[in-house]
Amino acid sequence: MTPSMRNEISTIFEQVLGRPVSITDDTDIVEDLGMDSLGVMNFVMAIEDFYDLSIPLDRVAQIQTVADLIRAVEDLKIGNAA
Amino acid sequence: MTILAKHAGYRQAYDALLAHGVDPLNVQFDSVLSPTEGVLNGQTTILLGTNNYLGLTFDPDCIEKAVQATREQGTGTTGSRVANGTYNGHTELEKAVADFYGRKHAMVFSTGYQANLGVLSTLVGRGDHLMLDADSHASIYDGSRLGMAEVIRFRHNNPDDLYKRLRRLEGVPGDRMIVVEGIYSMLGDTAPLKEFAAVKRETGAYLLVDEAHSLGVLGETGRGLAEAEGVEGDVDFIVGTFSKSLGSVGGFCVSDAADFDIMRIVCRPYMFTASLPPGVVASTIEALKKLRAEPALRASLMRNAKRLYDGLSAMGFQTGPEANPIVAVTMPDQETAVVFWKLLLESGLYLNLALPPATPTNACLLRTSVSAAHTTQQIDRALDIFADVGRRLGFLPSDRRRAAGAL
Ligand SMILES: Cc1ncc(COP(=O)(O)O)c(C=O)c1O
């Protein structure tokens, strides 16, 4: 991932969780960050706002790690530009 | 370890609940006496959480029709309408529902849950876009997974968020279908339907409203939120259930779509399950007649709802945003919610304990639903029990009393 995207996502995590987090590509969003389903939803919506896209629910279901999330956002951004 | 070990997380949470000596997900009634009373552990208990909005479950005419139809046509249809055929009652019920809504077409399903599975998996397909309110009922989420459309979730009751998401789809092919509910089942809040209708018109989307909790409850003639908000012309599909205000079981969808009937040979949750039994059909037809002929039922329902809502609010309980027949009291935490619920039950008041993840915003709720059949005395008794338990648990902010109805 690009360092800037990692920073952006990390900031959004911190806003949603209300505490500092440190993330890598392999960070598991539910397991490592202790998010419940409502937390995940709020986080996904914040990501969607920031990158101005919607992540369809089947895509959300496939996202486990930060790397998965970044791939989804990048795919959708490319899709939107095309 | 068995194959079910994967649900260990739920097991743990459930065991924690059971440790309080209660099983809120499996309350055992000795008997049910009327729309508003049951017997629990030998104690007569007020039912304040059964969605029996018009109190028609014991209506003598509905019972008589059900008995008569059962005698004449048997206890069940033993199969789907595709396989075992349509009975007169099915057609009569569909005509009655279509006529009530002033729509060309109605289709009846075996439950409201299946109605949502059916329409959401059939009206949209691959390449289409299903826009769901984030707080949608489980049957809407499940229906969205049964079909092939892309599913996008928007913020609860937020037409701007919906609009933003539809705008992002500009230029993308495929139909768009917006799905909202009339009254949301947990907090009793209604959808801002006028605003959603405006978004629908501007973006060329279709609009479906699930009126499960608003049929017979809202609107001049009881058709629901779309009627109350004066936007029926913008609503393409209405889904609902017979299991609440009509006191039976079954679901439906109504529409003016010209080719609606194609659903009968492509909609799997309609085709591959047994149709409603004659007795259920007959009591539902009769209950719909009552709903139409007796607007006084709706007036009693709303009077009771307001009395309960105002009473609880005045005591300082945190209630939902609107005085609807669903009145939810937000508890500070799960522990308090469970203990509070248990004490209510022991005092002879039954309602729903609603806990995360089944609730919006992870709230712990004491969820009530009021009936037209409740007497003023029953509502006042319920309020007394709430006040008593609130005092016993020492968290009723009774000195911050607000005048009833001030909110
Ligand atoms: C919004 C909503 N839709 C659908 C249903 C399902 O209705 P039924 O009980 O007929 O399956 C319910 C009730 O459980 C509901 O609250």
C-alpha cells in the first residue's frame, strides 16, 4: 500500500475507534482491532465517505485485513474512473 | 466439539444471559388468554411486546371464518400453488389486498419474511443495484443475499447519504431499487419517506417500502407510512405481513407494475414453499375487513401508544423519537437491561428485551408494542410496574419529571 493510504486509513480507524491504532497490511480488522459489527459498519461508511465510493456488501464480507480493504478501495476507484 | 462449535461466541453471550436466571429468547407461556394477556409461570401477565397492533387475534368473526374455512377446505394445502393449485381463498385474499391498497396486483406469500426474500431476489438481478437502509430487518438483508444484485447500504433514515450513493452510480448500467421500512421495529422511528421519494424521482430509482409494522397503524385508512406521508404514487412496491396487525400469518407484495404476474413463475420463495392454509387465509380476509371498517381500532391504538410513550418519557426513561405503537426504552447497559426485564416479567409485564447485535447503534432496549386491545388500566398498570422497577433499581431520575406530552 502507498504510505499515504495507510495513513489515511489509520486516521479513519482512530476517528471511529476513538483511540490510537497502529496498522500494517496484515492487521485483522475484527480480531486485532476488536471491532464489533456496528464498528465495522461505521468504519466502512467512514472509508466510503473519505474515498467517495460505495463498497458493496459482498465486497465488505470479503475484507478481513487492512490489505484486503486497500485492494477493495483501489479496485473500486479504478472501476469508478473507467 | 461438534459442527456447531463455530458459534461458540454466541453460545458464550447466550450463557451470560442465562446466568441471570432468564431466557429472554425463549419465554415459555403456560397459555395465552387474549391479545393482551397471557399466563407465565402461573401468573397472569400483560402482553406488551407481541406486535398485536389491532388486537384481532381473538376476534370472534376472524376465529369463526378460520374455523369455517378449515372445516370446509381442510387444515392445509400440503404444497405450493405452483404444484397444488390456487384455492379460491388465495385469490380472494390477493384481490382484497390489492383493492385495499388501490393497486393492480397483489401477491401473497407464506410469511412476510418470505415476501422479502421473494421480491428482493426477483425484482433486481445481476447488474442491478439494491440500496438498503442500514437498519433494515433481517428478512431484507437475507433477501438481498438470495438474489444477484449488488447490495449497497446507506445510513439509516438518511436521504442525503442515499442520494450520494446513487449519484456515485451515475452512468453505471442496471436498475436501482431503494428499500426502506414504514416503522422500524426496534425504535419505532419512521422513514423520512417524502425525502426518499424525492431522491427516487431525481435518480430514476424504484422504491420499495416494507410496511410490516405500519399496516393498520399509520395513514388515513391504515395503509401505512406511504399513505400518511402522501407519497403512495412514488412507491413502486409495498411489502407487508399479516402476522402483526392482521393477527394471522403470511406476507404480501402489491404493485402497479404491468408485468407483475411473471413473479409467480420466477420467484422461488413463492414457488417452492407451501401456500397459506385456508383457515389462515379466511381469518386474514376478515381481519382486513375489520381494519377497513373500524378506524376506531387505529384511534385506540394511537391513544394507547401516546399514553405509554408520554408516561414513560415523563418518568425520565429514554424513549425513541416518536410516539408510535412501538415504544422502546433505552437502558444504560446490558446488565441493567436484563435485570430490569426480569423484574418487569416477575411483576407481570411481558415485553421484548432487545440486545446487540439485533439493535441499531448497539443499544440495549426494553421494546414494547402497544395494542388497540389494551385498556387504559392495562397501560397505566404497565407504567406503574415500570416506575416500581425503576425505583427498585435506583436509577429512575424521577426528580427530573417532565410534564406528560411536553416532548
Ligand atoms: C420490517 C419487517 N419485515 C418483515 C417481517 C417479517 O414478517 P413475518 O413475521 O410475516 O415473517 C418483520 C417481522 O418480523 C419485520 O419487522
